[in-house]
Amino acid sequence: MDLKNRDFLKEIDFTSEEFLYLIDLAIDLKAQKNQRREIQHMVGRNIALIFEKTSTRTRCAFEVAAFDQGAHTTYLDGLSSQVGHKESIADTARVLARYYDAIQYRGKTQAQIEELAEYSGVPVYNGLTDEWHPTQMLADFMTMVEHSGKRPNDISFTYVGDARSNMGNSLLVTSALLGSDIRIASPKALWPAAEVQELAQSLLAKSGGSILLTEDMDEALPGSDFIHTDVWVSMGESEEVWKERVELLGSYQVNDVALAKTGNPNSKFMHCLPGFHNEQTTVGRAIANKTGMHDGLEVTHDVFESEASVVFDQAENRLHTIKAIMVATIGD
Ligand code: CP
Ligand code: NVA
């Protein structure tokens, strides 16, 4: 499979075969690292990491993956560089392409990363935009494969919560691409945009997947191998929307009752993280005090810490999957 010099701006940049190849490559790279027999394919490569929003997992995964493979990284943000406020995306792209073999970009709109890719001419990886979170999808589907022992086209799962943000969009479209059975349980006001739904529907004929959008958790959850959720207010949204969002989503919390509704004793909980499950963060505490939700927001502390929770395996897999996309596109 030759994926050299390809961008990864959104999930459908790859065919289902290519996407599955990247998951299998990540599984192999994980085994190589764990058995201390990793072969370096990126010696001497340089990768620019542009973050216009904050990050823990994505930044660290890119840096460690690059170092493991013999490459170097440079971290750039809006405060310590000219990106965004003083130099346009088009100019930044043409400068960085003279130094770097690939560019990771986390920012606001998809249009910005499309422009970066158009002007740079080197592979560009989307580390999250408002619309899509494609590197997260590689990790999420890898984690589901590992924990279920099934291929993606045999997996059923439910996404609960804010479904018109990057995670809801990406899980819907990736499932449709790979042929999974996805159910989305969310208030209609927070369903993916019509064009995202249409894109997902258009992929089903080839993949054989299925989609259920419902406001009813009781309809969505039975038979789910996994329950996914995400924060109720995403980066870049105003703090002001918390109150309205909690009113809309309060009854869509992932708790023991929701987990039991799967009827599947092996059902697992997933979350891209960071997540609000206790009051040990300033934001978590402030929202809990403001809304009176003292037992977690999108997920209870009990479920987050339970045997069913695979969130830290999922977080680890960001490393192996991000390594896979870099090795495949710029490696030897
Ligand atoms: N899941 C994820 O993208 O985490 P970060 O925001 O920490 O990168
Ligand atoms: N929807 C979240 C995902 C964080 C990884 C956000 O955009 O903030």
C-alpha cells in the first residue's frame, strides 16, 4: 500500500482499505515498540506542529512518535510564532514547506487546513478542526478492534452527546466508510449537519454499514459494543453555552444506567479526552457549581474509572496511529 506524500485532512481522504491498512500498521508499530524492536523509517525527517488550540494527547503523540522514528519536531503556536495573527496561512505554508517534510495543524476551520495543504505541497495532517478529528478516528477504531476482537464492519457502537461537533461528525463518517453499525443518541438540535449526514449516507452502499440517529437512548444503546461520548462544549465555543448545553444534554450522560442499557456485559466506554468526570479541574469545578451536576458531566466518575472504561488505551493508541500515518506518508 503506497500512501507516500498523502495529506490526512479528513477521514474520506483515504479509502476504507487505506484506512484499515493504517490501523493494522499502527497495531504492528505498537507491537514493535512494546517488544523494543522498532525499526526507524523517518531518520532525518522534520515535522512542524502548529497548534492554534491547546492539546495534550495530539501534541505529545506527534512528538514521541516522531522521536521514536528518528525524526525531529518543532512546536508552533499563535503566541510564540507569527502564525495566524501576523502571517497568513498561505505564506506560513510556503515557508514551512522549505524546512519541513510534513506539517500537523490544529486550528479552527477546515478551510484553513485545506489552504495550508494547497500551499505547502508537503503532507499535512489534521490534528483537529471544528469539523473533523481524523487522527483521533484511527486511534478510536484501532481501540475498538483491539477490545472487541472484531473488524470495524462487525462493530456496533453508540455515540452519545454533542453530535454536531468534530467527534460526532468524524465517528459518523468513519463508521460509514468502514461499514460499522453506528447509533447516535442526541437531541435533534445537536445532530450532525445535513451535509455530514448525506456524506455518511453516501458511503453506506459500498461499506454495508448502518446509521441510526435518534433522540432516544433506549433505542440506540441495546447491543452496543462501545459507548462513546465527548465534552458538551468544545474548544473555541463560548463559556456562555454551558448552561444551555447542560439543559440539552443532561439526560444523555453516560452513567451506570446507560451502560446497562447496552444489554452487553462486555460493552466498553470510550472518550477522546479530556473529559469532565469529576471536579478536579478548574473548568469541571466551575461548571459543576454553575449547573448543580456534581456527579460528572458527560460521564460519571464511576463509569470513567470502571473496568468498562478503555479511555487510556484509546489515548495510548493516539501515539501508535499518529506514528502510522507519518511512517506511511513520509517514511522510507
Ligand atoms: N483527544 C485529543 O485530541 O486530545 P488533546 O486535545 O489533548 O490533543
Ligand atoms: N470536541 C472536542 C474534542 C477535543 C479532543 C473539542 O473540539 O474541544
